[in-house]
Amino acid sequence: MLVLNATYEPIHVCGIKRAAVLLLKEKAEVIENGEGELHAEHTAMARPAIIRLRTYAPVPRRSRRRLTRRAVFARDEWKCQYCGDHRDLTVDHVIPRSKGGSSEWENIVACCSSCNRRKADRLPHQARMFPKTTPRPPHPSVFIQVACPRIPPSWDAWLGHAA
């Protein structure tokens, strides 16, 4: 289930049990129903697809999200940032760690294995290989895509494009 904040901002993906508890405790409301129903001993309810919290939940903006391979791939749209290939992806430090580069969002890109071997531990200008996009921290919706790889079409209007 996609969870929206009171401001309709997507903030989380939760399981059906958690969504049902939030709805039964009236801490959330259904924005859009999915297919099927949930049944209990004395009640039944439509299966929610998108819920919205009734009260605003503060979302930490200053804390940086954990850097993971899947999040880097999702941010870079599952494409090598040097040649555009979709196969055999790995990550590359734009400024290699051996040259003082850090393991942060601004220095890591998705890269296919052949480009990674070709670039090796050289700087971009030495290898004449520059990323197609400037690496930066991902849009928060990228983490929703990582948490739920198969995004239902009904979520598209709420997630927009992960920049």
C-alpha cells in the first residue's frame, strides 16, 4: 500500500496488515481501493491501494538516505551512465576512491561492467568518460520504487517521475 502524508505527499510503502490497522484505528483514510476485499470475523472492507494519514507526519528532510546499489540503479533509471546499456549493472565512483573520491550520492553512478573495467581507477577526464547526468541524491520517490519494485499504475499520479 502506498502511504501518503496528510499533505498528499508519498512517504512510505506498507503491508496490507499495517494499512488495515491504520484504517481501523482511523489514523488513515482510503484514497483509492485496490482489487478484492479484506475479511474479518464480523466485518469486511475494500482492499486499499492508496491510503492517506489523517495527521501530518514529519518527514526528516536533512538526514541523507542510505546509499544502496538498488537505490543508485533506480535513481539512474537502471541504465549505465556512460553508455546507456541496461545489462550487467554495477556502481562506479566517478572520482575513484583511490584518488580521494567518496562513497556519497554525488560521486556514485550506475555503470555496466564493461564501462567500469574500461574506466578503471582513472578520473573522468583521463578516461574521457563522463556520466550522462550529474549524480545527486535521489528524489524521495526513488525509495518507494526500491521498496516496491512493481509499482501499480494507480500510484503513478502520486509518485510523479523520480528525478
